[in-house]
Amino acid sequence: MRRAFREARLDGLRLAFTDCLGPCSEANVIFLYSHGRPFWLRRINTVEQFETFLGWASETASGGPTPLPPTLAPHAFAWTGGGPGPVPPIAD
């Protein structure tokens, strides 16, 4: 995934890998704050999902908010911290 991020050349975005971001039960979690809005995505567990995210993040960063691709929409959730995380869980 690090290689995919480097190859996407998203110089304005920061990527960090952590043990747990947000609700740990929903790993791998991605957080993007863009155009004044938080975006949380859960269970991004394949390179293909991550590459789709990178393409969407690039579009959003350069041209304004864009809708999530249909393949990522089921992974989106709202979270303000604390508690067990989003409900209901989604399948891997």
C-alpha cells in the first residue's frame, strides 16, 4: 500500500500507518479530511480498494468534493471517537 501511495503522487496528502486508527475492530481504517469534511472508511483490506481510494482522494483534493465510488461507499462511516465504532459491521 505504501508503494501504491507513492505511485499515486499525492504530494498534498499525508499517509501514516498506525496500529489502530479509529475503531480498531473495523481495521484497516482510513481517515481523510478534505474541504472541511471528515471521511472515514473501514475495512480497506485490499490493494485494489486502497488504489480506488487514492484515485478518489486525488480527485477530491484537486477539484473539490466528489462522491465516493460505488465500491467504497459501503465502507464509509461517521465517527466522532470513543465507543465501539460504527454499526452495523460490514463483511470483509
